[in-house]
Amino acid sequence: MTNVAFDASAKVYLNGQRVPGGSADASDNNALTFDFGYAINDQWNVRAIVGIPPTTKVTGAGTLPGIQLGKITYAPTVLTLNYNLPALGPVRPHIGAGVNYTRIFESRDANLKSFDADHAWSPALHVGADIDVNRGWFVSIDIRKLYLKTDASGYLGPQEAKARVTLDPLLTSIAIGRQF
């Protein structure tokens, strides 16, 4: 299970003119996720997280407070190369960095018509720990920080609206795993 907590902001434009103080916010989500890993050796591993796409509500912020702009169904896929730190008893910590690709599956209109958001790539940081429980079984706790920016567009009445949106989500996951 993963919690997606957005740290959102935006530069908003109507008919090509910047809206002073106009911004956007995205609602936080929980998603069922799957974490796959491959041990390269004792020090290095590669991990990928994928999941069932959640839906976030996008609302105006700043000088555009509370205006529901639309909803986006999205799926971040994060791939990281991780370094395994020395184990502390049953706790096996790791740190890493990698890349994220967020695919937009659906954009739904609200007050913004023809609402659309672009797929986006971003860098990702990863810190976590696997806690051994019993013969190959473990509990995994992970935090991933994505530095994600995307473009969104639509129409507010007859006016063309565009935004450069910074989402920068923090993904906090807990899972039960099996080592093969």
C-alpha cells in the first residue's frame, strides 16, 4: 500500500497571460502497489514500484481557491538503483536514486473543459528498509520522493487555460515481501 502526498504548485495562464498568484493543488491518494526487486549482489539492487492507478482531484489554489478543475487517473512507475547499507540485526536499510515515468490514463473535466495533462518523466530518490520476519519473509517500508513537473491545459469558458504544474509527490509504502 502506498500513500501519495503531493506538494503541488503551478504557474497558471489564461489566454497566454499569467494569472498573478494563480496556482493548483492535487488531492493526496492511497494506492495498492507492487514492489519488485532484483539483487545484483550483496551491496546493490534494482527496485521497481507499480500499482493500480489512483485518481486525484485537481483544484485551483492561490488566487484561484477551491475551483475544481478536473480529475486525473495516473500511474507513477518508479525504477531505482539502491545501495544496501549494513544490516542492523533484522533491519536491512537501503538508499537509492532513479527515474519515474508517470502515465496519465484519464483526465476528466470539472470547471475546466477539455481538461488534459501530459505524461511526465522525473528523477526519484529512494530510502527504505526491509525487516526480516521469518525465513525469506520480510516487511518493507519505503519512501520515494519524485521531482515531477507536467503541463496541463483546458478551457475555462471561452478562455484557454494552461499551467506548468509542479507535483513533487512523496510516496510512502509499506508491504509484505518474499525473498526468492
